Amino acid sequence: MMALEVGPGDEVITTPLTFVCTAGCAVARGARVVFADVDPETLCLDPDDVLRRLTPRTKTIIPVHFSGLAADCDRFDSITRESTVPVVYDAAHAVTAKCEGRPIGGRGKAS
């Protein structure tokens, strides 16, 4: 969050279905956390709900690769291209997961 210059007045979109530190890193920088819903099949952050919650104050999106399952990296890449809001993946719960055959660690602005 420091590298992305997240701070007071900014919003960070993430999932409530995660360890407290996912949201805590944004709170520690003074940002407002906006929780979006999860996909009922993967329990990962729902890109459609993220799109509904984007505002001009959104500074970053933090999807969580949950329980060994990868978030929809292609959709989040698309959101970044369209909105210029960077994605930082939380991969602590799915270190060996792959998205479209590629390791999740190489996706987004950071993982």
C-alpha cells in the first residue's frame, strides 16, 4: 500500500472473506476499505461486484486467491486496463494456484 501511495481519502476494494491483514494494510495507511461480494463457487472476490463498487477514489483492488483457488485474474486484468486501478493479489491462501495455466504470483501489480 505504501508503494501505491494509498492514503487518507483513498478506497481499497477487497473481500471480507480473508485474514484481517488484507484489509488491515489499507486501514494502516488511512484508507477506507470497501468490501465486495465473493463468487459463490470459488469464494474469491467477484469482479462484477468490484465493478459496481469502483469510484474515483478507488486506489487499488485486492482480490484474495482463496482456499487454493485462483481469483478470476483475466477479469481483474481487464478491470485494470479499463479503469487504471491496479490489482494487488493476496496469494497467501493459495500459493501453488494457477490462473489460465500460469502461476498466480506473476499477475497484477503485485502478489
